[in-house]
Amino acid sequence: MFRYLIRRLLAAALIMLVITTITFFIFFALPSDPALLACGKTCSPSRLAEIKHSLGLDRSYLTQYWEFLKGLFAGRDFGDQSVRIHCGAPCLGVSFQTDTPVLTTLLSDFPADLSLGLGAAVAFLLLGVGLGTVAAVRRGRAADKAAVGLALFGVSVQIYFIGLLLLYLFVDKFQILPASGYTSITEDPAGWFKGLILPWTTLVIVYLAMYTRLTRSSMLEVFAEDYMRTARAKGLPAATVVLKHGLRAAITPIITIFGMDVGSLIGGSAVITESVFGINGIGKLAVDSVQNSDLPVILGTTLFAATFVVIANVVVDLVYGLVDPRVRLA
């Protein structure tokens, strides 16, 4: 198992290096001039030259890339002698708009994404697997039709529609929940929970459909296997047959999708949900940085999200090894 983990970590490190290289050259080798974007509309040639020198943009692309890689492990200094900004490792650059290290901004917004993504993911995984299992066991009956109908509804609606509808019902009309926004769990645990109920519900409704359908189809395939008929013929309890033998074999594709969803949600992909409910997360930060042409923040949010997707894939591979020993033996 240890050798399996080492191989997966080395592969993940190589993938992150490739992603970093491609992302860097996409943003910093474009025809647009990052120094001109940082300088603004009323920028003199002398000021433009100063900004290029302070940001290291007057060097070759390969030199800039090498400095960027070194900054990830040892940090970097930006600016001149009069105004110098230290960016500690891992340094993702300094924002053109706020002169703040990008990682500092990302970490300040990260708790909102972690709370939103992880809480919703746990909910739609448990509910989706549960409903899908019940639908497969009760195939063709009322429970199966209700679960399939609920899944069809979740696939048909959009996040912005569900979010605005929930806001109207529970905030404006009945005034059951407070207005949108994120409150830190360390400041007010009750306010943190109340503020995330509607965003969690929105994501659960949308993602629940996929997990219900995927679990149902996987369970029906497993139920048709010979070893499942053998387990029933031995007289094992129905719960043991379904949960221990059936669900364990059917969980593999669900783990794959769940790992990708968790990584992307924590990395800031819930941008529409954040915008609807006024949550200042990484997804909203990425949209704002695109509107402001803040290339270091765009680069940082891209690498931040990619990191969590890669980490999620490594965790998924490890779970594969625990669920199915054939994976790590291969």
C-alpha cells in the first residue's frame, strides 16, 4: 500500500508540474501586456518600464517561469527598493489590484468554499446513494418511480433558478432564514450553519440527481451478477446482500465522480451558487479577477482549483485500494 501511495503522489506531482507550466505560459505568453494592465489606462512609458522591472516582466519567458517555480518553494520579492513586497512560499504572485500576495487572498476566501463544498458534498453523497439503493431494490415500484422522478427534476433545473426560488421562499416571503452571506464558524457557529442551509440545499438538489441515477444503475448491474444470486441462495439477510456485497461492488464509479466533484467544489467551481447567495469564495474571486484583468489572481485561482482536483484524484485512488485490493495489487 505504501508503494502504491508513493506512485500516486509522484504521478500527482508530475501532473501539477504540467498544469503549472501550461497555465503559466497561457497567461503570461499572451499578446496582452500584464504590466500595462497593472499600470492602468493613464500610464506613462517610464512608469510602464518601472512596473515591468518590478514585476520581472522585462526578462525572458523562461527566466520568468524559473522565478515563478522558485517562488513556489522559496518565496519571492516584488517591487523596488522604495516599495518592496515579500511573497512567502508558496508564492503565486502579487495581485495587480491590491498589491497583496495571491495566496493570502485565496486563503482568506477558502473557508467559505470549504464549508460550502464539503457540507454539500457529504449531503448529496449520502442522500444520492441512499435513494439510488432504495430505487434499485424497489425497481419498478413506487419508491423507484419517486426517486427517478426526483432525479429528473434535479437534472432539469438550474442552480440560479433553485437558488433564487429558495431565497424568495425562505428569506423574503416566510423570513425563516437570514439573508445570504457567509459567517465564519469560529465567530458564530449558529450563523454559519443558518447562512449555508440554502446554498447547501441548492447544490444538493442539483447534484442529488446524478448520484441517485448513477447508484441505481450500478446497483442494478451488480444485482445481475452470479455472486449476488449465490449470496441470496445462501440465505444471507437482505441488508447484508445489498449493503455488504452489492453496494461495495457498485460504489467504484460513484467514488470516482464524488472525488472530482469534491475537488472542484472546494477549489471554487460553485461560482454561480456563491454569486446567488452572496458568498465571497474563490469562485467569485476568480470572476472578479477576470473582470479586472488581474492575471496573477487568475493564475492563482486556476492552480488552486487544479491542486484540489489532483488531490481528490489521489484520495480516490487510495480509496480504490482500500475498497478493492485488486487495484493496489495491479
